[in-house]
Amino acid sequence: MSENKEQNEIKEYADGWITERKGTEVPAFLKFAYIIIAGGCLTYLVIYMNGETGHAERGPLVQLLNAVTGSANGVMYTIVGIGVIYALVLVAFVFRKFHD
């Protein structure tokens, strides 16, 4: 009988590849990892928006390509804005109280 009770307390995802006990909380470091990863991705997008123009070897080629093709700063800022909205929704989802 205790095996049945214990079996009922374990949830399986992905056909048993992932298991967890019911009622367990997500670790705090994992919650903050979402924020750090999302922030790093958005920072990368802003820093390298027009390519790696400061590189010693390929920087002049990137600058020449940017001069010929023009910049897409408006599109990139729109994508970063969408990313910020996604990050805010992600943070709200991660830090809310989970109801099973």
C-alpha cells in the first residue's frame, strides 16, 4: 500500500524520462538562471546588433558590409523589445506560486 501512495506522489513527464515528486518547488538558483540567461541573450543582441565591428581582422569587412547594406537598428530594437516582454512574462511565471 505504501508503494501505491509513493507511486501516486511521483509525476512523470515525457513518458517517464523526467520524474518529480508532487509539491516540490523549483530551486531558487534555477529561477535566477532564467533571468541571467534571458538578460545575457538580450545584451548580446544589443551589443552585436550591427556585427562584430571592433574585431581586428573581420571588423573592417563587417563595417564595409554595414555601409553597403545599411542598418536594421529599428528591427533589432523591436526584437529586443519583444525579448524584454518575453523576459518579463518569464519572470512573472517563474516567481508565481505554483498550484498543482
